[in-house]
Amino acid sequence: MDLPVPPAPDGDGRPLALVVESETAARIETADRLAEAGFEVLEAWSAQSALLQIERHAGLRLVVVDADLPLTLPEDRFGLTCEIARRRPDLALIALSAGPSPDAGTLPAGVRFAAKPLTPAFAREALAQLFCA
């Protein structure tokens, strides 16, 4: 069921991240990597669920999105990533994919690309960059 998770009443001081991935095992693995790096993690398994989460959580700092999860059309690679960047330019975004790297200019400025699975080192680097920005 694609219901948004309500924000924590007080939070625990960790930056809030959202993992957007339709495959359960991949979503859990990515969420675990981010939690181990120091993030509080929410999960979404569809484009619609992801967009609801980013609307509801003003404190969201990072979104890690499956680059191949379509926004509308199955061939719309990176479409959801671009829509999230358009709606929330304040967010740090990482597009993950098991497919080829995007061509130059495909992703909005500042969006990082990484091959699946997200590595612990990449997750730690994402956290460090939030505090350097």
C-alpha cells in the first residue's frame, strides 16, 4: 500500500533520506546502506509514492532513486529523477541504475549517478557532502 509515512515528531538529528526503488530487496539494501552511513531513511516503491513523500517531508535532504523506475512511460529513463529535481531543487539526488551511465546533459545539474548497488562508501560520501554544502 503506497501510504506516506508521517514525519517523526521530534526527529533524532539524522538527515532524512528517501529511497525510491520498486524491487524490495534492492530497496532494503539501499535503505540499510544509508542508515549505516547515518541517515534516517524513508522508503517508496513507486513514482507516486515517492512524489507524495517529497511533498510531505519538508526536512528531506537526500533522495536515492532507481533511474529506471518510470514516472509515466516505461521508456522514460531518468524521468522520475528529473521530476523530483524540478519539484524540489533543494534536495540532493542520486540516480542509481544497473544500466549504462547517462549521456552528458541527461540529468539535471547536481544530480549524481551511481551504479547499483549503492556502496557503503558512496552512502558515506553523500552524507559528508550534505554537511559540506
